[in-house]
Amino acid sequence: MSDWKTDNYSFVGKAFDYAYDQRMKKMRTIVSESDTNSASYILEGLGGYGEYLPYDGTDLNISRQRRGFATVISPEQFNMTVDIHRKQAKNDLLGETRKVGQRLGYGGAMSVYMKIIRTLGGAFDGMVGGDGKTWAATDHPVASKGGADATYEVDTEAGTFSNLHTKSFSVEAITEAQSMANRFVTPDGLPFLCNMDLCLISPELEGKAKQFFGEHAKLTPERLPGGALNDANPVADMSYMVIGGGDAGFTGEQWAVCDRTLLKEIFCVVYNNRPEVLQAELDNPLIDRYVGYIDYAVGWGDARPIVFSNNN
């Protein structure tokens, strides 16, 4: 390889890695990352054996596991290629060679970021999960009977639950959504223990969010719906994250509350190949080619850790 190409790669590779990592920091609050060498990845929902039964000293209580649902996530390949010409590199007065790595890294991170916010924004009418419902639905099955090949049969006797309501963004609506979650049960009938500590909002709702959350929101001002001056604000200790950009993610009166710790367990970016930049060998010694590459997909495995609201 030509010396000028070797020098280029030392700049481009480092810039790519740094740019990608910086852009993904925010998303790692709510989504986990997993690696697989398989064509598909199975994300298991919640499950368990339920509450212990009384023991008579002789006969053991044989339990049947009550399962959640499995979601199959199948990574797909994505690529972006950039050529650097030798003259361009030699006359690199503006640091364009270094910017190739930064821009490819930014593009790789934003590709993953956009997939994450599109998955959240599509909760109301987008992809269907392992339980056969969109992520935000009024009739999620509580449990399954298990099955084969990640296709689980609904346990109709276990009932359903809703993680969707339609109230406008307000302190009252947030606390109502938290109460909904605290009434959920796990597939084995136990209380769903959660801490709905993070609010996900559309860009249009950020002004209100700044009033509701944070150090200066301990007291509810009169201007908030239902609030009287100096009323204690029950959601002041929560934090928020904007889920939206361009035409993707939440819009208008779309928002959600979630348990950020539990959400990371069931909301996942699955990689066959994490974003990287590859230097391609070319016959032309005057062109240095860089290939940004990702093989990934995003999916969710359970609806309990998040309650959505859509008043659009």
C-alpha cells in the first residue's frame, strides 16, 4: 500500500471510531447493543414460574413456566463509500482527510440512531412484535403458552394489558401513565416492579418538559394544567429525552414514560457487524477508498417497560 494511503487510514479510522461513539452515547441510555454471528437473533420477553404455593410436607408443587413472547431480529447490511484522490490528500489544507472519518462515523451513528427513533416513532402503527401487536397497543397478551421457532401461542386465559393512552402531555397524564405501568403483571402473574423514571418526548413538547422536570420544577407553577402555585410537582425528579429529528420519531402530542433500566433489557440493537470503516484495495494507486459498513437491526421484546401516549 502507498505511504500516503497508510497515513490516511491512521486519521480516518480513529476519527470514525470517535465520531460513532460520541453520537451513540445518548441512545445507550435506553437501548442495549448485542453481537451475533447468526442470521437472526431471538430477543426473549419476560417469563417466570409465579408465586410459591403452600407445601403440605409431602407433595411437591410442580410448576409450569408462564412465558412472554420471543421477537426475531434479523440484521441487514448497510454501506457508504468515499474516495480520496491523491491530489486532494496532498493539498489537504482544510483537513478533509480527517473529516472523511468523522463524516463516515457520523453517518454510521446516525443510521443506527434514526433506526432507533423510527422504531419508537413507529410504536403506534409500525413493526409488530413477538406478541402480534404494535409496541403501543391496548390489547397486549399478558403471557404465551410457548411454542417452536420463536412463534409463541397466546395464552388467552392470562388476559391482556394496555400500554397506550391518548392524553395530552401534562403532569397529570405522566402520573397516570406511571400508575398504568404499576398495575401491569408479569406473564407468571406477579406484580411488574418498575420505576418509570424517564420521559421520551417529541421535539414539539420540549418546552413543556423543561417546565415539568429538573431542579427548578420542584414547585408546579399555576400555568401548568391543574397546577396551583407552590403545589408539589410529583414528576420533578424525572428526566426527559427528545425522540425525534427530521421526519422521524415522535411528533406533536406523542410521548412515553419508561423504566430506562428495564427498557434496555428488551430494546436492542443487534449487530452482525458493528459500524466500521474499511480501506479497500484498488488497482488505481491514485485513489484511496474508504467503505463505511454496518450489519444490524433494531427490535423490542416486551411492552411493559414503556407506556406510550398519542394525542395527535
